[in-house]
Amino acid sequence: MIASLPMYDAPATIGANDRLWGLIRDALQATGIAAPSALTRSGDIWDHWINPELVFSQTCGLPYRSKLHDQVALVGAPDYGLPHAEPGYYYSVFVMRRGSETDLPEDWADLKFAFNQDHSQSGWAAPITHLADQNVTLTNTYFSGGHRNSAADVAFGKADIASLDAVTWNMIQAENGIATQLTTVGRTAATPAMPYITAKSNDAARIRQAVGAALDQLAVEDQKILNLWGIADISMDQFLDVPTPAMLQTD
């Protein structure tokens, strides 16, 4: 058996994620569903997602719709309580350095754009789609390896602009570090938040019920740390309807 919560598992959230998993594990076991005692944090996350013994994990919307939707069962989507988004949805924010910002997308085309990875909905697909709708194409891009890396690169001048998911941005702001050097200059349209999944052979409806019960018991302090307030029922079609842009050339 395996369970993982890899999407928001930074040092500041590890304890809250462990406590969340403890509640989910106990709720699953109370309904007769076997669950591992602890989260798995080692190994490749793709191996977690396609493991036939996967009990519970979280993936990103882009991997889900491009490769995973017919290999796993969808449990639901987290409700991050974001303004400008319905429950179960989230969006990306564009950030730039304070003092050098511009909120006009037509000025961004030649700026150096950092994005975490090319299978990220919030770091890559959402901002590229957003800008394409405004006839803007980024010409100077590179992989940073992570949202926090993107934010740091902008703060310290390696990049001019980056797209971060709004939950990560909230967490960075709560840490009172590099966020003081950054400012938001726009946001994308909302799309379904990063889905909770289980192995295809599992009873996703029962797992969804257990996760909902666990989230109802999560301490307010941990809710604030994780920006997590519940679970929403988002359909597969809602995920699959999100557009995926063509791949960019990177340096």
C-alpha cells in the first residue's frame, strides 16, 4: 500500500500533512479500507500515481488529463477557499520583482519567464493559455524545477516573471521571506484544483467520504497551514475540458 501528498509538502507543511494523513488513514480504516500508517515521501511521484496499490495521492491537473485519467480513479478536488474561484478550483498568479513590475501582458513577451516544469498546470499550461488568449507568446523561458525556485529566481533577478499557483503563493507569503520582494501582476482563469486520486481498482466514492470526514476534523491551525478547507466533487470531464497548449522551446 502507498499514500502520498506530494503537491504541497514543503518543510513548513510536513507536520500538517502528516496529521492530515493520520485523520484520513483512521477514517479509511474505520470503513474497512486498509491504509498505510505513514505517507511515502521517497521515490518518483509518477510511480506513486500509477502504483496498483495506491490508496491515496494528489496529482496535478495536467498530468491527470494528459496521462493518468484512464489509469486511476478520481476521488475529488481540494477546496482551497480561494477568492475568485469556486470550491474545488484554483488559479495561478503572475509575480514580478517590486519596483520593476508591469501588469500589461503585452509587455511580458520578451521577459525571462521561469516555470517549474512542463507538466504543471499552474506553472506552465495555465499561464501559457492565459497569454495566448491575449495574443502574447513568451519567447524567453526556462525550467526552474519548482514553484518556490521560480519565486526565488524572480526575487533575486535570475528571472523577470513567473507563474505560481495561488496556494503556493499564499504559503510563500505566510513565510515572510522572499514574498516581500515580489508583487502580483495578474492571475489566470480558474481551473479544477489538483485532483485527489486512488488506484483504479479502489472504491473512490468510499475514499472520498472518508477524506471528507477527515477534513472536517482537521484542526483550524492545520487548515490554515495547508490552505485546505474541504473536498469538492469535480468530474473527470471538468478536468479534461481544460486546454493544454503546445510545448514551448526553452533555453
